[in-house]
Amino acid sequence: MAVTPMQLKISDNEYRLRCERLIAHLHANALDGVVLFDSDYIRYYTGFTFIPTERPMAFILNKRGSTALFVPRLELEHAGANALVDEVDHYLEYPDDPHPMLVLAKTLERLGMTGRRLGVDSDGYPWILGYRGPLLSDVAAATVQPIRDFIEDEMMVKSAAEVALLRESCRWANLAHTLLQRYTVVGATETEVSQRASNEATRAMLDAIGPVYRGQNAFTEGAMAGYRGQIGRNAAIPHALANNITFQTGDVLVTGATAPVWGYVSELERTMVIGQPSDEQRRFFDHMLALQDTAFEALKPGEPCAEVDRAVRAYYEQHDLMPYWKHHVGHAIGMRYHEGPFLDRGDHTIIRPGMVFTIEPGLYVPGLGGFRHSDTVLVTDDGIELLTYYPRDLASLTLPG
């Protein structure tokens, strides 16, 4: 009997199917090819993960189905070994002479894409990290049509393989958070606790699935959990920054944990309290739980994203909590920490099975702290499934003072 080894990645066939849908979009819109510069889009269609810099990189696909990756010399071997494309073309360096965009024009000419109608994510390489250069439409004498909406719509609904990677991410985020809670004690600092929990969770993950694991993430090497400075009064700042704060009795803590698995990330956040919670801490914690439950109930296939946010905001208004509101209910997640669509009253995208969202309505009380859980949730045919499974109740999240 043949034995199939465990695979924890997106298959080559799935990448090919993504490209086939992109080719169909080209034909349906009378386009002769596609040029994509966004690093996440390149990864979505080729499986190649890299750190974007001022050096232009591009994925190229013509309407006949020929694919190429355009990279600087320093990425040539890296791309050749990891990108699922027909060929890898390169230039020497940026800015160099000739400019990389002029070299790209030669690649496009060889693929029959100059002087044509091209789908693009942007008309030229984005001006990041000091990059400057000409427009793609100028160097290729092409008419360009934005196709970001099509690509984002494709990325919204996750395949079974993508969901499997997100489940694995949730598993190791759960371990990292367990260790974070275990090591958080009065007198310790957020830096030592976060690093200890993250390092130990990563080592355990590599011991368990190392042979089939790749992080494919530019920000972290493995499982991670921390506080990002949301400790005590600073917890009332939704996007604070880590500041080596020392834990004290009475602190409200807002956590965060994730683990990149072949480029896919989940989100797990919890509110914890050090010592016996005060009446005010309990009151806001209970409201936070009710807000999240309201969102869970409103998140249904066939409904607009806006309806989830409206239902949650109605709870804020009913209980006079709007002074403590600072952001919408959540966002999609997958290859990026934040993806569209967004659970916001301004987003009318219809919720579909296979979408994955974070559910994270928060309350931010000056002088007291912040209260926010975040769970990663899969939309199913008849409702939702919580992919994260860490305890949510206050008793489980109260630490010794």
C-alpha cells in the first residue's frame, strides 16, 4: 500500500488553479496579460515568499498561460528554487543602468505583452523604501487596467488547504498563549515573558512538525505571544507598542498570539487581569464578552459584513458604551494579518462560506484599561466555527496578584 506523507502546505496544483482563474479573468476582460508587484499577490500565485525592498519584483502572466517572475540578481537563486513559474528573469541591481523597469519592458516584449492591454495591481513598482521609477504603462507602451478587486475577491474565500493551515496556526498560537499566561507574574516584564513564551512555543512546534513546517513570514520565525504594551492603563490604547513594562497587581492585560504556517496566520487575543478583578473591571469584561457574542450571532453567510458591525454598535449604544468604542468588529485574515473584507458598516461585501474573520470588538476605558478578545472564525454553510479555542471567561483569565 502506498503511503502518502503528511503535507502542511498549499499544493502546486492549487497554485495552478489560481492562475487558471486569473487567465479566465484576463480573457473575460479582453486583457493580454497581468503584471503584479504586490509581494502578497506574488506569493498567492507562485508560492514564493520574499522580503520586499526598493528592488522591483513582479509576477508576469500572459493570456496564453506563460508565467515569469522578474527579480533582482540577489533573489535569482532564491526565486528559482521556490517560485512555481515557467521562468525567472532578472536584472542586476536597483537603480543601476538601465533602470530595472526598462529591463522589465524587455521581458514583457518577449512574452508578447508590450503595446497591449494589461491587468495590474499598480502602474509600476510601488514607491517603497526610497524606490523611484517610471510607470509600467510608459515603459511597456501599454494600457493598464486595475485588477486588485478581482484578486482580493479570490483571496477572500479560503480553500480547504488554506483552512487547514489556519487551524494549525491556531493550535500553536494556543500553546504560545498558554505559556504567556503561565509566565506572567507580578514583577516580571513584558519583554522577558513574551520572549520566553514565544521561544518555548516555537521550539515545541518545531519538535512536533519541524520536517513539514515553514513559517514563510517576514515578521516572526515561529509561534509568538505577547502584549505589545497593552498593560495597565496602556491597555486602553488598541495599537500600543511594547515598552518593557513591569507587571503589577491590578493590571488589565490585552494579549496577542499567532503562529505563521506556510505564510498563513491566525489571531488569538485575550483580556486578563492580575489579582482579584474590581467591580469596574468585571463590568467592562462582561460587556466585552457580550459584544463578541453579539458579533458571533450576527456573522452569517448571505448577510453583508456591515450588518455584523451594526448589530455590535447597537449593543454599544444600548448600554451607553460608545465613549469606549474605537474600532470596527474585525477583519478577514489569512496570508496577511489584515485582509478584506472588514466587519464595518461601510463594507457591504456579502459574507460567504470559506471566509475567515477575526472577531474583536473592544472597550477602551481611560485610566482603567482595555478589554478585547479576538478569535479567528471560519464561516460555514450554516453558521460559523471558532478556529481559536482558548478560554474566554474571566475566572480562567485572572492571574495571581
